[in-house]
Amino acid sequence: MANTMPQSTDTERRPSSMASEIKPQTDLEKSSSIDHTPRLRSASSDEESTIGYDEPQGPHDDLDRIPTAASAIARTLSAVRTRESGKSLGPPPDGGFQAWSQVALAHFVIFNTWGYINSFGVFQTYYTQTLGHPPSDISWVGSIQIFLLFFIGTFSGRATDAGYFKVTLAVGATLEVFCIFMTSLCTKYWQLFLAQGLGQGIGCGLMFCPTLALISTYFVKNRGIAIGIVASGSATGGLVFPAVIMRMLPRVGYGWTVRTLGFISLATLIPCVLFLKQRLPPRKSGPLVEWAAFTEMPYLLFAIGMFLNFWGLYVGFFYIGSFSRNIIGVSTDRSIDLLLVMNGVGMVGRLVPNLLADQLTGPLNLLIPFSFATALVGYCWAAVKGMGGLWTFAVFYGLFAAGIQSLFPATLSTLTTDLKKIGVRMGMVLSVVAVAALIGSPIAGALVERDDGNYLYAQMFMGSAIIAGGITLSGARVTKVGTGLARV
């Protein structure tokens, strides 16, 4: 009895002693009681949200995983954030109705951004005749459009990564259409600079980079051809807008001609705003500029190479009309026909190279020879003395320049391994290219004036800038994969 009584007392005391050590469980802790069934694991970060399963290994492992109140609350908040950001959707669909419908809608975004800008050669000719300003002054209107389209990409690309694609697109489309209608009321140079240059440029910039970044998230193997179809919107717009101007301007005048362009943009942008859809969950945190990307030598050389390419690229588009009238002596309608041909063959130049890049070579391997070919055609422009040579120049320059324009975003996508950063990294390169596009055509215009109305200096500037870009892009390829055969 003496030996058993202390044990009994000890046993009776143990529950009260344990009661002083065990705190009441919260609801969150009760919901996390131990069992031996597979348990759901939720992990969330700014980069991705995933769901997986943990298999219990033994009783000690289960005890190690008993949640504290803090960890349970953290997991609950993590689950809430996961639901807000959207679940991870797995790999891109790379096809199907959803993906290709996004491509079709994005085609019309580029139709209204690059397509309108590629038509500026018509405006360049008309404004030079009616406003009495030199070509270099007029080209600033088109150049500021291109600059803002690229430069705004730094901000609109980051906004897309953060989940604000729809808002960014809607604001850009509204501003674009509004400024086209305001352009129809302009009678002075400064008014055109504000409405067509600044206003439309900002609107285009809010739409362009987010749309390309969006399409990149829907495709992997077919990304090149998808971007090529989207980019061919610039060829479609480059055919439609000049044709409308050519037919309507002599009949209804400048005001209603430009208003008609505004109604075309309104009708084609409304479906884009309504039905384009962001696929990936937002990446709320992250810098506006990822400076570390410029420490990657392939990315840095690619940015420099595209700066040089775009420094000279738009000289041909802006000045073929004035060259044909002032040097060859053709009519205004025939000069517009040249621009239509240049933009029309761009459809082939945007689709075929991207198809080949997807199936065979990779985009960078094609971008380099297209740069050299464009530069060669630019040098040959200096030898043109009649309409036969000018038609040939329009066809080949439109073809190769279109290849550069469409392979540019496709190549950038291959240099970005994390698709959730595609908006930021694309916006950074677009900002670099923006400066080149801003100053390239005005420099060419100043060279035309310095050469007493001749175009030789401008033609040499164009060809030299683009060939330097091709050399730099070759360096980007070497630093990426070396000198051997490789798909990149």
C-alpha cells in the first residue's frame, strides 16, 4: 500500500500538471490536428502560387509539423493571397481557341498602334506641303510617336506584370481614339505635335508593350509565329490607313478623313479592351527597372544592337514619299502607292521569319541576317534613279525591315527565362530603343537639308546605323551560345 499510494497520487496530479502546460487550442490549431492522411500544402510567394501534397513519414514528423498560432495565421493569409493572385495555371496553352483568339485581338491593337505610325509617311508628305515647315520639323511629330510608344513601355510593362493589363489597355485605347479626333481639328504645327505626336504616342505606348507581353505568356513553341501574326497588324494598318487617306482626302478634306480613321480605330479597339485577358497571376512586388538584367551580356548587347537598328529603320518609311516626289518626280498618289507596297510586303516579312524561327533557327539567328540585309538595301537606295529601282527598294526594304520589327520582341522573349518578368524586361529594351526612334528620322531630315535637298547623307546614315546594329547583335549571339551552331 505504501508503495502504491504515491503512484496513485502521482497519476492523479499529472492531468493538473499537464493542464497548466497545455494552452487552449484556437480554431486554426484545431483544424490542423494530427492525422496520417496526405495533407495539402499551400505555398505562395510574389513569384508564383503552387499547391502540392506532403506525405507523413511518421509520428515524429507529424509532431514537428504541429502549427503554432503564428504559422497557422501565416498559412491562412498565404491562402488568401493565393486566391487573390489567381492559381498557377501551369504551362502556356501554346494553342487552342483561347490562345489564338488573343492573338487575333492583339493583331488589332498593333493595327492601331504601329499600323497608324507606319502610315506617317502620308502625313509627312501632306504636312510638308500644307504647313510650310521643313521635313525635319514634320518628322518630329512621327518620331515623338515612336519614342513614346517605346518609352511608355517601361511603365506599362511593369503595370501589366502587377495585374493592371486591362486598365492600362483601356486608358491607352481611349487616349488614342480621342487624340485622333483632336488631330482632325488641328490647323497648326504645334497642335499636331500635341495631338498626333504626344497624345497618340502616349496612347500607343500604353497598349503596345502590354499586348506583346501578354501574348508571350500564352505560347512557348509557337511563340514566334504568334508574335509574327500580332506584329503583322502593323502591315494591315499600314495598308488600310494610307488607302483611306488617299481615297478620302481629295474628296472630303483633311478633317473628315482623319475622323474616319478615328472611327476605324474605335470599332477595332473596343473588342480588344473587352476580351483581351491576362493569363498569369500578378506579380505585385518588384522594381520598375530590373537593373541586373543589364549585367547579362547577351541582354545588354541585344539592347545596344536594337538601338542601332531602330536609329535608322524608320528613315525609309518616313522619307520614301518625299524622295519619290522631290527626286523622282512622281505624283502624290504614286508616292502613297509606294508606302502601301512597303507596308504590304511587311505582312510576309513578319510571318515567314517568325515561322522559320519557331521551326528551325530561333529568332536571334534570323534577326542578325535580316539586319545586314536591311542595311544593304538601305545603301542601294542611294543608287535609285527611276521608278523601277524605287519599286524594287520599296519591296525589299519593306520585307527585311518588317522582319526586324517582328523578330525583335520574339528574340527578347527567348532572353527572358521568367515570363512573369517579361513586361519589365521588354519595357526596358523598348525604352532604350525609344531614344533611337526619337532622334533617327529628324537626324535624317537635317541631313537632307544639309545636302541641299538630296538624300545621299540620309541614306548613308540609315544603312550605317543598321549594319552597326547587326554587328552588335552578332556579339550578343556569341556571348549567349558561342560561335557554334545553336538554336537561339
